[in-house]
Amino acid sequence: MTFPSGTLLAQSALSGVFIGSMYGLLGMGLGLTWGLLHVINLAHFGLAFLAAYVCYQLASVGGMDPLATLALIVPVFFALGVAVQWLLSRFSVSPLNSLLATFGLTAIIEAAIQYFWTADFRKLESVYSGQKLRVGGLFVPIPELLTLVLALLLGFGIWAAMRYTDLGRALRALAEDAPMAAAFGVNRRAHALLLAGLCGALAGIAGVCLALSFTLTPAQIYAWVGVVFAAVMLGGLGSPLGPLAAGVVIGVSEAVTMAFASPSWAPIVSFSLLIALLLLRPGRT
Amino acid sequence: MRTGYRLTRWLGAAVCAFALLATGAHAQSGPPIRIGSTLALTGPLAATGLVHKVVGEIYVEQLNKRGGLLGRPVEWIVKDDQSKPDLARTLYEQLLTVDKVDLLMGPYATGAILSAMGVAQRYDKVLVHHTFGIPSLAKYDKQFPAWSLGADPGNTVPNTVLTALAASPKAPKTIAVVTSKFPSVHFMSLGAREVAKKRGLTEVLFLEWDFGNLDYAPIAARIKDAKPDFLWVGAIGLEGNQLLEAMSKIDYAPVEHFYMYPAPGPMSKSPLAKNALSMTVFEEHPPYSNAPGAKAFIDLYHERAAKAGIPDTNVEVQAAASYTAWQILEAAVRATNSLDDAKMAAWLKANRVDTIQGKLRFDGPSNYGDDLMRVKQVQNGRWVTVYPKEYAAPGATLLVQ
């Protein structure tokens, strides 16, 4: 192991922050449905990739600005999120079964993506693709910076809404004690659909960020599952900022490991960190 | 008048005789010869699996137009192994026991080929396969590789690359080897380290990552920091492009760079891949395109690949190896005039087969012959062979930054 230069270390840490914000953005919706609705929605990854392909199609074939596609993607994926939740509640799917059902749904989404866009690689070339800022000796790529900014805005926005609005309080009350919240007039079904729609929209936004920064293939859906799950577990279920913070911790620890040692050690370090934090954090049950 | 009548009769008879002869040459009778295989038609390997499907369909169609095999039509039964080696094993069993195929053709990708090889061995069948990446694992004596990697590609391939670079105007003195741990590329990269050391190059960086890695930025930063003259990337599929993009984001372009198994279309089209090197057994230019049947195959492939929705319609390694596999199987059946696997295997081991890659032999270790891999480079948005000289595209030479 050789000690890396300051620039190398800083550039690596910065890239860790960026990839971590992607983990966090993907984990935000997953953690909210898991924590507040008790649904482990693996289809969240499928929806994010579907949104990425839709963004690719609208931008590369339709000529739209990738960020402008959000105007279409957000409402459509809100509706898809509502539809998934409606199906799950219609059949009273338990949390464990929701994992299986949404895994199946992910496989269906993957097959649909492959049908329409084939299994070949798709890369969105946009006005943002090659853009970067130079800060001292460091390079800041614009697409990754956009992901970080969006993740922070959404994370803090949802956190504030959960904390300071009646809707947020109602959602937290439902997660805490649903019968009691219902006794106080909270409509469980409507709130669940609303939250699932919000998480669907978050998947759509994450998908646009994926399309901006990554080359797409349908099978890539599964590459994100492990590490995003880790970010959600570490950050806390039902928290919008937790997965983002945890994602950045994982991303930076992976990137710094890659700067010091072999990149193949990176997952070992990040998952060891996850296990250690889960074991050592106060109040674990 | 009478002379004119006679001439007409003679001409008529001649036309009829020609027509009969022509029909006779293409006449097929009897039940079809059934050739069974699986391909990755869905799942992560489906993009390349589709290439093999299109090639197989073209070949069988051409074969039937030529009269089939042994005077019988040929029918190809292809099943979807969903990119899963375990499923490929089950389906090959099914092809032999339920579908009762006469001959086997290999699937796509090393894992599935290994599975099919096990089944072929159990039933003592010949298995010709397209792109098997680890020759040392091919232990079955009736398996025949269509991809002319040679028996020791971990040594011969890096040697070819470094010999080509040594002859270039800017011979590298330092090397960085960065590699995926994907089995069929990892051993090649380890071979590259050894070969580079023997040739006196200084290794300034060696890195490995797990297949499926999501963040290439720190790897790119380390390459930039190491400043190698030559970058060897043990990449498969998308990984090469991902690393190029990560390097571009920190404003770095490697001096000379090589990618083991890149996704050929996306890499040649990427503006970041200028002068990128890789290996090939076939490209769409002379002398490859002068091989018998190559031009017709290239034209037909362009048309069918476009119709099948394949983004890159150029014939290169995968399509050429696939076509070669069918050429090997046809040659064995025609030469032995039978479907007897033992006879076909014995003939293949004793003879060379003319293919669009060149003449292939199967008398070396693991039935591998010569390493026919040549060096290609991205020039003006397309791959051209640059080394050795006799296989270089007309006017093409190895370019350095």
C-alpha cells in the first residue's frame, strides 16, 4: 500500500461524495416506504431504471433537455408508485411478501426495458455530459454535481415536510401507531397512496440522475441493490436524510479505500463498516 | 425452317438439363438434420446472444440454399438459456434427450459453454463453440473452439500487443495494468504483467476491481496519478467505456490504451476512445473480407442485424467467431459424410478448416491451434486492424497520441 497524493485523495473523496449521493437518492424512496408503509419495495430500483430509459428516450430521440424530462417523468412515476401501492394494499401483502412481489415486479420491468431498448448499452449524450468545473486541482463533473444538489434539496425538503407539516406528522403517526392515528382521523389508505406516489416520483428523479451519469443496461438494476440497501439500513428506515448521509459515508469509504489500496477491497471495507455500525450503534434491538 | 426447329429443340433440351442439374444440386430429401443449441437471448448477455442468433439464422439459411447437409435440410433448434449457465446445462440435456437433435452447436459465453461441454461429454457429442475465454478449462476432447485464441492466450495476446507497441513511434517504457476480476479477462491481465516484466517495462500501477463495480472515478484518479506510458485495461463489456468516462471527468486521456474485451460498438463510437487498442480475429476490411463467403456474409449481416435492432451492425469478433463455428461443423459433416461424432472429432483433429478467420487447426493443447488474435485500434470512429502489417486495413498503421 502506498500513500496517495493529496490531490488523488481529495479527488477520490469527492467522487465518493458524488456516488454516495446517488446511493442516498436511490435509498430515500426505498427507506421511506420501508419505514413508514412497511413495504420493502424492490421495484423502486426497477422504476428508477425505467425512468432512466424514458429520460434517455426523450432526450436522445425526442431532443428534450434531460432535466426538462422531469416535468413528464415525475407525475408519471408518481402515478406508478401509487399503482404499485394500491396493488400491494389491495391484496394485503405482508412486508416479507412485499419483498418477493416487488422483486417479481422488478424482473418484469427489466424484461420490459429489454424488450423496448434491448440489452445493449445506452448512453445519454447531453449538454451536461462532458461539462465539469475546476476547483483548485480538483475536477467537479456537472452531472454528478446535479445529482448531489438534487439529493440534498429533496432530502432536506422531505425532512422539513415530515417534521413541520400536518401531512408529515400524519405519516409519522401512521408508521408509529396506525390504529391510533386512524382514531384521530388520519386516512391511512390515502396517506399511504400519497407517500408511495412521492417515492415513485423519487425513483423517477433518481432515474434521470442515473441517465445523466451512467451508461445504461437493464441488468445494471441489480448492481445497485446491495449497496443502496446498506445505505438504507445504516441511515435508518423512514428517514429521508439518513440514507443520504449513510450513502455518502459508504461512497467516501469505498473511494478512499480505492485510493489507498486495491479497488476490489472497497466493498469489503464499506460492508465491514456497515456491520460495525449496526452492531455498535446505541439503542439497537 | 427444319434447322431452326432442331436448334430450338436442342436449346430446350439444354435448358431442361441445366434446370434438372441445378435442382439436383440443391435437392434435399429425408428428415431434416437437427442442430441444437442454446443462446443468451434474455438476461445480461442478451445483447451479444442476439448477434449469435442472427449469424446462426444466416448460416443455416445459406446452408439450406446450398443443399443442406448430406442431402437433407438443416433445422436449427435454439433455446433461450437466459444468460444462466445452470439453465444452459438443463436445456442441452433436453436437446439431446427430448428433442433428440443430431448435432450440437455451442451457446454464448464461457460459463454457458462450460455447462454445455459437460453435457456434450456425457453424451459423447461433438461441441463446436464460439467464444470460450479460458482455453485451459476446455478439457473435453470433442470440443472445438471457433475463436482462435491459441492455447496460452495469457502469454501470447499480451506479447502481440506489446510487440505492436514496441514497433510504434513511441514505444512505452512504463505500464499500468488495471483489471476487472471477471474470470476470462483477469488471467489475461495477470499474463500482461508477466509479459511486460519480461520485456523490461516498469509497472507503475496494478489495480483489480470486482465485476459490477459502480464507481470508476477513484480508479481513474489513480491512473492519472501514476502517469503510465501504456494503460492495459482488463475490461469486459461496459467497463472500458465507464473507465474512459471517469478519466475524462478528471481531464485525463491515457497516452496509449488497450481494452481486452470492450463493447465494440459503444467504444468505437465514443469520442473518448481515440486510438484505443483491442484484439480481433476479424474486421470488415481486407484481407479478412477477401476470405471466401466473407463479403456476402458481411452484407447479409448488416441487413439482418439492423432488422433485429442490433445497434452496431458491423461484423467483428463475436459475429465472425459465430460464423466460424458453423463453418467448422459443416466442414466436419461434409468431410466425413456422416453425423458420427467420433468420426467428425477425429477428422477435425487431423485437418485444418478454412474459415473467415483463416485456416484453423485443432491439434494443440485443449484442441486449440494458433493464436490468430491481431491488434485493432479505434481510428475515425471505427475499428481497424493495425498489427501485424499483413492483416492491417489498407493504409492503416498504429497511431499514438
